[in-house]
Amino acid sequence: MSLTLKEMAQISGAELVGDESFKPTCLCGLDKVIHGGIAYAAELRDANADANKDLGALIVPTKIKGQDISYKGNILYANNPEWAFTLIMRATTTLNKNIKREIHKTAVVAETAKIGANVAIGALSVVEDGAEIGEGTIIYPQVYIGRDVKIGKNCIVYPKVTIREECVLKDYVILQPGAVIGSDGFGYVFINKHEKIPQIGKVILQDDVEIGANTTIDRAKMNETVIGANTKIDNLVQIGHNVKIGMSSILVSQVGVAGSAEIGNGVIIAGQAGVSGHLKVGDRAVIGPQAGIISALEAGSKVMGSPAMSYSDFMRLQVILKKLPEFYKEIQALRKKYNI
């Protein structure tokens, strides 16, 4: 690593107690300490682990300053050690920084496409007529960008991504490998057989959205499917047509959101949960893993189970379920006693 602890302290806003000129050998975690590396501890007990003696530096919470810490090496005090460590990671990682900003000779870019400054387009990628790619965006190999797609500045589109016609990516969007943006919505009408309804809308991903690997976001039947700014969607998630998701929400792996559902701001949906179509989930709601949402949720709701119920009701039910074998035996004994 090229940064000194003084530079790391400046980048992270941490207070350094130790050798300003020391350069840690690497970033590491406390689960696998590497000699001379730098790690962070969220709590005092983590800072006092025996293995820490091999570290070159340790980031610890400012709140424990003045307390007895067994680690005697270089220390950086930070209000949020994980965030301080993250800022150092951002400054030292070479991911995406060393990519040549050029159009690869095997890429196919339509003459009518508009390519901004400092853009990279990787091998075998295709950019169709009317597409626009903003300044500083990186398109990895084997990406398909459809007709009239608009991509903002400083986006990252990893391999095997498909962005279909007329979809819009604002600035700083990240699409992980295999994501599909703008696939047809699942719309059919039964006239003697299932007849396909054309899906003529599009998808809009607002600023700072990240979409996980092999996640699919369907285009709207008409108008737009919209993912709000700073929302993060994990791998293997299905978002149906005409869905609206607000700002800074989190959707974990294998979540499914059916068509025309509305998800508010700051919502958390845990793994394998499902939201039925045309429902509204209020701001800051928390939906537990494998929950089934079949009715609207008010802002701040916390639910689990399928069908979903309040978290408190769900936990009480779990206690009762554990006692069911005992209840069953008692009922059988009563039936036998009274010949019922």
C-alpha cells in the first residue's frame, strides 16, 4: 500500500496516535489478521483480541479513547470505524481505476450513438442507434445497450448486462454482471389462449442506484418502472412492470415485487420476501425474510410471516407453535378421559 497512516487519517477523518509515516502492508479483517495490515474494531472487545498484536494499525471507536486497550500499536480513533475503513478502502482500491478509457476494436457502436468523454467500452459490447453514454462511464465486455438508451455519467456496467431500448440510467448507477434492465413485463390477456400485451414503457434508474447480479427489472406496460435514488437491489431479485420504488431502499436477494406495486422511501425487504401487485408499502417499512405481503403496509410497519403480520404477533405465534405438540397431547388425553 502506498498511503501513510497520516494520509489515511486525513482521508478518513480519524485521529492518529502513532507513527505518521508508517505504511500498512494491506487492508484486512480481524477474522484473518495479516502482519503489518490495517483493520478496524467496532467495539472494545474486538480491539482487545489477541491476534491484533500482528497488525500495523487498528481503527477503533472514539468512544473507547482513554480506556485500556491491549493493542499497543498504531491507533486511529474514528466515530464510525467501519466508515473510516471504507473511506480508506475507496482511496486504495484499484478496481475500475486502471481500465483504459477507449472503445475496444471489437465493440460495435452505432454511428448515431453519442459517447461522452473518458468513456470505456469493452470487447464485444454493442451500443445501438440513438444511445447516449455519459462522461466517465465504464462499459465492460459483452454488454448490450439498446436503441435510444440513455446512460449518465460515471456509471459502471459489468459484463453480460442487457439494457433494452429507451431505458434510462441516471448518474453513478452500478449494474452487476448479468442484470437485465427493461425486459418485457409479464403481461397477458386470455382470449381463448394467453395473448401477449405489448410492453411499450421503459425503466428509469435514478442517481446512485445499484442493481445486483442476475436481477431483472421489467419495463412498464406504459410509462415507467422507476427505482429511486440511492436504492440498492441485491442479486436475483425480480421487479415487475410499472413498479415504483422510492429513495434509499434495500431489497435483499430473491425478493419478488409484482407489477404496479409502490415501495416507499427507506424500505427494507429481506431475502425471499414477496410483494403482491398494486399494493403500497409505506416509507421505512421493514419486511422480514420470506414474508408474503398481500395487503398495503403503513409507514414504519415491521412485519414477518406469510401472510405477513406484525413482528410482535409473529413472535407470539412462534412461541405458541412450539407448544402445539404439548397442547395436542393434553387435548387427546381430555378426549379419552371424557370419551369425546
